[in-house]
Amino acid sequence: MSQQSPFISKIGSGRKTRFQCTERMKFGKELASQTVQEWQEAYMDYKHLKKLLKNIFKVRQQSALPYSVSRGGFLKRKSTLHRSFSGLMDGDNCSIRSDDEVILVHPVRPESLENDVFYQTIFLKPSEDGGENEIHFFKILDKEFNKVLRFYKEKVKDVTLQAVELSKQMDKLVALRIEVYKPLMEQNGNLQEVESSNTEPEAKDPVNRGHDEDPATNVVQELGTSQENASENNTFPPAYSFHAKINIEPKCPLMKLRRIIKSTNKSNLTIRIEELRRAEEKLRWAFIQYYRQLGLLKIYRSSNISAFSKIMKKYDKITSRSASNSYLQMIDKSDLGSLDEVNMLIGRVEAAFVKYFSNGNRRKGVKLLKPRNKMEKHRITFVLGMLTGCSVALVIGIIVSMHARGLIRHEGREQYMNNIFPLYSFFGFIFLHMLVYGINTYLWRRFRVNYPFIFGFKSGTELGFREIFLLASALSVLTLVAVLSNLDMEMDPRTQHYQTLTELVPAGLVMILLLITFCPFNIMYRSSRYFLIRCTWRSLFAPLYKVTFSDFFLADQLTSQVQAFRSLQFYICYYGWGDFKRRSNQCLESKVYEIFYIVVPVIPFLSRVLQCLRRVFEEKNLMQGLNSLKYFLTVVALVIRTIYDFRRGTFWRIMAASSSGVTTIFNTYWDIVMDWGLLQKKARNPWLRDKLLISNRTVYFVAIVVNILLRLVWMQLVLEFNEAPFLHRRAMIALVACLEILRRGIWNFFRFDNTSITILRHRNKLCLVSIFLLFHIFLALARHYKA
């Protein structure tokens, strides 16, 4: 028999070693777990090929059944012994016998495509029983292989182009380092000293060179190297004056304003070290993303080769043939098996990154390049379970306390609902939103949506669903303890005289939440807290910052927290100029409070309007103009509805009903069609879209119906469904706000469903765009030739 492909045998042996001590996983599940979600359609359709093999197996069983019944299987046994005996006598000639040849695989080069090659398999035994099924199997197998081969070659071409662009940007960064640090080195008198030490021959290995070098030393070495290359190649004469400028996005509005003022001076082409460091950080991020893309492409190659090896071995086992060796040898000789540019680029990226971004420290550089998998900590699960149990016990305790003391029909019920309930409902809204976000995170991970990449989290700093549930359960325990202690202090005769302390419990809880959020110490997930604060700040100053996905996603979340903003406003009024000791307030009678009651909830919507307008001017995308119009109509509807709540009257009711109706229709259409990408009549999945994250299409239709129903909650105020027989008006408003948060959670999942397809499908283009938009370098070369 012919030798198997060394590459494929290496993969197979590696898989055996990996799983020999654990429970063996089916290859289909293993392939699905290694699949890159955005390249899912480019993988070999392993399930379909397995179905074809099952059909072949059924046909061969049916055709072999009469012989086994009539002759007791003797003919089959005799034929098998004869083939084995002939093989032993013929020795090495058995591999070239014409009777043993099953398939013939040959490359085909179409005339229309000069550089493109696809492979075609000819089945040499079509006259046997079930031969038509085997011909169809190899036809589909060739189709899948050519699809994988074509995709892999395109990706290799793309990453090669990206490597060229990264090389250009790296050369410019080296020139910028020289421009920045050369005057400093000359002032310190270290230039000649370092240049003299640079005359020694360099190490041949660029990866392991200079582990103990100083960054300034690297810069001077780059200076010496660039001057030597310039003098040899006559590219940059020594008399040239070299200037460069970095143009990167400012961090804050003040820096942007200062840059606008300084931009009027065209002759000032100086570079500041701070801007250079920020440019280095962005280029470092581009290198990391490019390296991880190469890793995904490497996994794609090995997974598909393993899949073809596995399916051919199944074919040999079912048909008792030896066709796998010929087909796997063809794979090994094709570009999929022999093209090794990806591994070569991985090595070059590691060498460049170690040299220029980790000061020659290979261990540090490779650690930054490779993604860090977060270790699941058992104590998080334990604490989560404990806090969840405490929350359930506290809820039961509050319910028992309310029924035992008759608080539902107590004479102070109205006073409690108007003054205390809005204070605690603020924490309920935050808890529900965190719970919904945790569920979203679990589902995104379950369906392999790369949400850290979409959000722009640093590797290893994103919160998983367990961490989010932990924070939510901790907040629920604090809130429920405060509610229960408030009830006990109020109803217990021994503590009734501590009324000030009783009423200050919600304010103390707010202070604890703010202290945890803005805590500068590296505790309680500081990186995630700072990321939230930074995105909130960028959303508030939307026109002055470039809009990112995390910015407008957070602003969208805040638009569903209208009642939370009003509860926070009520805190200021109740504890600011209200008589909280007597549990009374006159907030609604104040004109100032009424104005802020209208203005504060529309701030997130206005932020989205400004973000959309900025994207219109930057991206020249007119659809963002329609999106800003949607949010502006929502602002108008919200303002009119709030005025109707204060003024009442037929006129304001008609205005509120009409504006809310138009806004509901517009928002519902935008959610389903634009944000989710659904209702495409001619799509592969009718009335949905071509590619779906969830295979069950019913889920999408149910989500559409639920979204429409929850959007109609907008009309509850106009239709005056404000109080039920068993619910207070404040409780009804809180219930409607909770339904809006649940709707936002549904919107989040399907928004990421669509985003993962549109954004992550073009991961390589995003990486390339990030390189182009990294910083713009202008090189002004003034030639002064000597006479």
C-alpha cells in the first residue's frame, strides 16, 4: 500500500494522543467546536458527507442481502480469502494492481482562470452495485474540497497583502522613533557612545536578539541601520531633512480643540512623545489582531484537512476499499497541504513583535500575541450560588413580613409607594439589566459570537456570564437587605425613633454603589469598570469622539433606562429639598423639577442623535441620518408624553398618541429590518436573512412578534393603563420599565447575531482598516544637494 501523507498522519497521531486518556468526542462535535463562526460556510460540510456515506452503506447492505441468505455468506468469505492470499503472494505489487484502483484524482485548470486549479475525482468502478451513489459522493467531496481550497488561497492572499501594509507602517514607525528620540539622544551625549557599540556584528536570529536592550538603544540602532541602508541604496541622501507628523484621534475634547487651534500653523511638524506612544499602542494592537487572524487561518487549515482524512477513512471502512490514500496524497500535494505561508508569516510576526514591542523579550512578546484563555474559578461559582440563595431567602422574608404585618393594606401604603418605592426601584432596574446582559453573554458564548472582539475588550479582561451574575446577585443582596432592614426599623417599636437613619438607608446604598464604581484600586473588576466609565463619558460627549460599537451600544442600553434616570433624579429631589425625615416631598409641584423630569430621560436619545450625525459626516452613510431621525422622533414623543402626564387634556392626549404611534412603528421597523437584518423576502431563509446564527428559524419569528408586542408598551401611558386593581400606579410604571429592559435584552442578542455576520465576516478587512486609520504619516523631504 502507498504511504499516507506525513502532514495528515501527524494530525491523526496528535488527535489520538490528545484524547486517549479522556472520553472520546465525536469528530463532528470536535469540528464544530473548532469552527470559526464567521467562516462557517467555508468549512467542509461534514454532516452532509456523512449522510451520503450512510446512504451508500444502506445500498450495499441491501445488495449484499440476497447473497448472504442464499449462500450463507460463503461467496463473500471466499472472495475475501482469495484477495488476501493473492496479496501475500504478489507482495509489493498489490499496490499497483489495476483491480485495487478505486479513484483517480487529477487537477483541472480552466482556460478562463489561468492561476486557479480545482481537482476532480473519477470513480473507476461505476458498474458495481451502488456505484451511482459513490459517484455522487465523490462529486460532492470534490465540490467541498475545491470550496475549502479556494477560500484558503483567498485568505492567504489577503493576509499577505496585510503583511505588506504592516511592514510599511512598521517602517514609518521606526522613522518616527528616530525623529522623536534622535534630538534627545544628541542632547544627552549618548548617540556616539551607542553608535560605537552598534558597530558589532548583529545576531543572525532576529527573534532572540537583544533581550536586555533599552528602548532608546533600539531606536539608535534603528537610526544607524536606516542611515546605512540609505547610503547604500541612495534612497535618502545624508543631506535630506526628515520631518514626520502623527495624526491620531485625540483622547479628550480639550486635546481635540487644542489640535484644531495648532493645525493652523502648517510649518509646525513636530512630534510629541505622547502621540508616538499612542501610535505605538495602536500598531501593537494591529499586530496582535493580525497574529490572531493567522492563528485562526492555521486552525481552519488543519481542521479541514482532518475532516477530509476522517471522511475518507469512513468511506474505506464502509466500502472495504482503499481510496483514502490516493485522495489524501492529492490533498498533501495541493496548496491546502503544501502552502505554508501562514506558518512563515506567524514566525515573522513573532520576530517583529518581539523586537519592536517587547524589547527583545520573547516570552513577554509571545504572551501578548497569543490570546489568554480565562480560567474558570470555582470560588466564583460557589459565591454566586451562595448569594443567589441569600437573595431568594431575602425575597421570601420580605413577602412574609409584608403579609404578616398587613403592609399591603396599611394606611401608609400610599406614602411608602410615592416616596420609598422609587428609591429602591432604581436598583431593581440595574439588577434586571445586569441579569439580562449576563444571559446575553452566555448565549453569545454558547453560539460562538466573539463579543470581546466586537466590543473592543482587551484580551482576558472581559467579564463572563458567571462574573456578571455574581455582580448582579451581590447587588440584589445589598438591595434586599436594605429593603428588609428599612421595613423592620419602621415597624419595630424599639427603632421607630431612628427615623433619620431609616430614611437614609437607600442613600447609603447609592453611595456604596458609586464608591465601588469609581474605586481606583485594582479590585472588583477595575478594567471593566473603567471601560464602562470611559464609554459613558464618550457617549455624553458624542460629537467630540469617534463613534465605536461599544459607545453606541451603551447609549442604546441607556435609552431603555428612562425610569432609572427619573429615579436617580428623584434621589436628588427627595434628599436635597424634600422632607425625607417625614417621608414627604413636593417635587412634582416644583417647576424646576418638572423641567428636569422632561430633559433628563432624553439625554441618552440625544446622545444617539449626535453619534449618528457624526457617523453621517465621517462615514458618508445616509442611513445613519435616518437613524438619527428615528431617535429624534423618539425624543419628541417622550417629551410630549411627559407633558401629557403633567397637563392632561384632550389636545395633549391626541398629540401623545399620534407621536407615540409613529415612533413605535418607526422603531419596530428599524429593529427588525435594519438592526436585525430580517424580513428579507428573497433570502436563503425566506423572510429572514441568508445566514442565521440559530438553526431553528422559529426563534426569529417568535422574537419578531415579541419585539412588536413589547414595543406597544410605549402606548400604555396614552391608553391610561397605569394602575391595575392589584398594583399601585408606581408598581405598574416599574413593571412597564422592566418589560422595556427585557425587550432590550432580546434586541441585544439578535443585534449581535447580525453584527457577528456583517463585522466578523470581514475580520481581515477590519484589521487592514485599523492599520490604515492607525495614524497618517506625512514625510516631507527637502533635498539640499551639495554643489
